[in-house]
Amino acid sequence: MTAYPMNDRDTRPALVVVAHGSRDPRALSTVRQLLDRVRALRPGLPVHLGHIELNAPLLPDTLAGLDARGTGAAVLVPLLLSRGYHVKRDIPEMAAEARLHTRVAAPLGPHPLLVDALHARLTEAGWRTPADAATRRASGVVLAAAGSRDPGARMDTDRTARLLAERLGVPVVPAYASAAAPTVPDAVRALAARGRHRVAVASYFTAPGRFATECAAAAPWIASAPLGTHPAMAHLVLHRYDRTVRTPSATPLELASAV
């Protein structure tokens, strides 16, 4: 089977960004702003939003609406940073129940564009590359993520932490808000035990919410803002879409990739 055509505006599949959903109103506002950035980068591409839970529109409703309007196909891009139950089960099951032809892209992470966004957010919060060896030995970063019981999710977060450590030149320790260990306070203490007291928390969340707020509050020094509407996020959403469109539908898509 062939890939979706890329050069025919009428036959390109719609892009459906799949967000988790949150009770924090800032999350929905952030996601909508991110979709506006995606639309600005790719004029003419139909871009829609669907949530797994907690916010409207829910993904099944978005897909039903596209079908009712005669949309033939859609690519679902999870606005999630790693593999896990939502990527492996929830989203594919919702997609399978839709009448229109759907394919599910890989989650956003791990990917170098996320490291670009993480680095930029840390810089905005006050991070500067240590100028001398003594400061470097005293510095470290905690990569604060949501957490998942899925081992693949931890592997993905570990990969992002390694990429960020290569960028920053200091240790980066993954930590989690729930469902996995260590917690952010535990990771901060572990770094302090190694003599690293200049510790920043890098917020590895797509939008503001309870987890991001709690993790930032545990920072002994600075904490970055969530990735949100950073330009790299919009480019990465389109990268995941394009990669799925170009992949023949008979070819299984990798659930995570660093490229």
C-alpha cells in the first residue's frame, strides 16, 4: 500500500492533535495556542483537536465530526511526550472505532526538538551554561515528567534526559510526578548528595497543570515553564504528521523515535 499523497490539498488527511485533557483551564488555552502555531506553519492543512478525557472536544467526537463532514482520512498526533497506556491503547482504540480512515503517529518524544524547547525554557528561567569547572561540578538538572507505569515511557524519558545532558554539559536526572520513581524531591536530594546544589527543574510537560506546578514548587533554585507553545513544539507536531503521511500504511509505525 502507498503512503498518503502529500501534494494534493483535497486528499491530504486532516491533522488531529490528541491532547490528554486537564481540569486546569490554562492547559486548554495553551493547546489551542499551539494549534494556532501549527496552522500558521502549514496554511491550508485541516488541523483539529481531540482530548482523551476531561476536556471537550473528546477525540471520538472530533473524529465523528470529521466523518460527518466527509473527511476521508486523519492522522492522529498524540500531544504526549512518551509511550504509555494512552498511546498504546486508548488512542488506537478510539481511532479504530471511527468510521473514517485513521493512523496514529508516534508521540512527540523523544526528539531533539524537545531538547531545543527544554533548553530554551531553562534559559528563560535563568539557566546559564556553567562558566567554570567548579560551577559545573555543582550544577545539575531534574527532568520533571508526569510518570507512567509503562517501561517504554521511562525509556523515552531517560532518552530525553540523556539528550538534554549532552546539550547542557551537566547531569540530568529524570523524575516523576506520579506512577514512577524517583520523585522530584528525591532526585534533588540525590544530586545534592553528589555535591550538586545548583539544581534546576526542567518542566517536561506540554502545558501548565497540577503536576507541572507541584514539580516546579520542589525546585531548590529555578524551574522552567512547560514546553507549551514553544515554536519547536509546533514543528515537531508537523514532523510527526509528515512522517506518518509518508509511511506506507502497511508499514508499522514506531511508537517513539529520536528523529
